[in-house]
Amino acid sequence: MKFDIKKHIYLILLFILSFTVETAQSQEVTNIHIAATDTVPTYTSDSAVINFLKDAGIPITQNSKLKLLKSGRAKFIDLFEEIRHAKHHIHLEYFNFRNDSIANALFDLLGEKVKEGVEVRALFDAFGNLSNNKPLKKKHIQAIRDKGIEIVKFDPFKFPYINHALHRDHRKIVVIDGKIGYTGGMNIANYYIKGLPEIGDWRDMHIRIEGNAVNELQDIFLAMWNKSTKQHVSGSQYYPLRNDSTFKGNKNVAIVDRIPKKEPRLMRQTYIKSIDAAQDKIQIVNPYFTPIPSIKKAIKRALKRGVEVEIMIPGKSDIPFTPDAAFYTANKLRKKGAKIYVYNGGFHHSKIMMVDSLFCTVGSTNLNSRSLRYDYEVNAFIFDKETTHELNTMFEHDKLDSTLFTKEEYKKRSGWKRFVGWFANLFTPFL
């Protein structure tokens, strides 16, 4: 991927301008945490978070089937297979579709489904397309539409550009026939399978969901689609599971959606509640680990309570300066007792967290300002020991490709790199 300095300077300037518009959001909600005491908690961490979400009006669906997709290859094999079996509709919402072999194969397949009478709607973010080194241009979009696919760009850039730097659609959602849903950390690009020369293999996580939790993903997609197109797509045909009592799953899932200006704090509050509820162990994997103050405070509270905190960050990144800022933040938490692992097996782009081996989350949310203060995001919070154990096992396996970030390791970084980390940390409000 060729580094375009002009594009990155332009994006950074947009972020800086956006930050000046929304400085009021820097005041974090801190009154939701569970105070550290010497008494033995009378709750389990999963029940505390479930009760929090119920109070917030978030459904806890109880009949889901789940499948973790731990690589780009696993995701695309599964996704393409289910698309081939689609009968009524296919809905896709992504930050970007990279104009490469995977996207071309996907749109060819979707075009074939249109010929079979299947409705196909695709939504992608204008900013995400701009930040992509192989964007969909007008001629590509027209070629997709010529296949009968409805494809729409969310919030196209128009003058004054500052109005469009905020609140980008960073979600990754697919809904097939209202019965199968996908979400997680992967967009549509072949580097999820092939990797990139400058960062190596691309490590990522997605999840396939069946059951009533798919209704929540469908709600999110249709709301954004109708907002973007001014259409009014709705009806029971998009929700076949609502009246289907025969579907039997056994996983409890909550779909948490971040909607700027409507539910701007819910995602970060759910993360904070999860960390504050932890009693034993927290494991976090996040690619752009420049957490907002309230997340850092929650992690420090957990450490003070004696909770074991393990955080895995990538040694390389697709965004300049982000690793340096992440190392700076990670070192601060290391001093407080967190165990930091630097993943060396490529670029770990997963956005996952596991708590007390009881529940976990998989989604699109980075623990940074962009995700927690500005963008549209979606995460599945999964209250299931089996799924959580599967992610715990993956974390332990990935430790074998990681370096424990000790005081000695930090000292190996040159004075210049440490300065860059400190300097980059100043820009974390819009990284």
C-alpha cells in the first residue's frame, strides 16, 4: 500500500478541525463505575453488564447461534457461501469496499443474485472510500449499479468539508434474508487474506450470528439505508425470525450500536461498565490503542482492585504514528500493573475484549476517540462462556507471536521514537 502523504495530511487536518467542533464531548461520564471496595461482590460481571444494558433499553436476545471467523479467509468463505444461498435480500454496510479482487468477486456474485430476484443493497462510507488506496470511483459504482445492485455512498463530501469530517459510518454489517448476520472488524478487501508488504499478515476477527440478534443488525442497516436514500424500506419480510418460534439457539447476545447525536455515549459506557464489573481478568485486543480518558481510568480502577489486565497491541499499523502513540499509552498502563503484549505476527486489527471468562465483545469499535466520540459503530456483546473461552484460547495462542512489553523493552526504543510517541499522543483526541 503506497503511503500518500498529501492524503494523510488532509485527513489529519480534517480530524483536527473536527476536534475543535466537538470539544464539549471531552467531558466523560464517570459516574457509572462500580466503586472498588474491600467487600466481596454479590454480582457476577456478566450479570452486571446485562442489567446495565437492559436498563439502557438494549435487548438481550437469548436464542442466537454464533460462529467466530478468525481470519479474512474464514470470513469470506463463509460469507460468499451464504450469499449464494440467499433467497430474498442481501444487505451490506461497510466503511469501505476496496476496489480489488475480493470486492470484484463479491459484486459479481451479488449481480448473479439480482438476476435470481434477490434484493441487494450496499452502503459504504464516503470518508472510508477516500481513505482507501483503491477507492470505488464513479465508473466502478456505475458498473456495480449496472448489475442491478443498489449501492449508495453515506454522507458524500461536499463543501464545507468540515461538516463531513465528523460521524463517519465505521460499521461492518451484512444481513442475509433477515436470518444470518455478520459483524466485526473486517471491511471488504483482499489484504485480509493476503496481507500487506509493509505490515505482513492481517489478523482480524468477525462473527456470524443467527437468531433474533440479527433483527437488531437489520434495524441498524435499514435505519442508515433509509436515512441515506430517503427510501422507506421496511416490512415483516425483512424480519422472518420475529414470528419464528422454531429457531433454537442458546447464546445470549446484545447488539450495541453507537449513533452520534442519539446514543453517543452508550458504547463507551458499556465498555466502562464491563471493565468496572470485572472481578478476575480482562483481555483486550485493539489495533489503535489510544483510549479516551474514561477508558484508561476504568482500566486503572480494575488494576487497583487486583484484576489481571492483559492488553495486546500490534507492533505495526496501517496508520502512521498510531503505534507510537499506542506504545506511549501502553507504557503508562504497564507502570500501573497491566501486562502489555506486542503482537509480532503481522497487523492485529481485531477489536475484542474478554471479561472473567464469562462474556466478550466483538465488533467494529476501536478504543480511540474516533470510535467512541464520533463514528457510527456496532459491537456484539456475547454472554456465553464457550465463545469467550474460544477467544481466550486465541489470545493465549497469539501470545506465542508476541513480546511482553517490559520496562527493558520500552528502554530499547530510541529517544526519538519515545518523543514521537509522546508527540503522537497529543493527537489522540482525533486518531
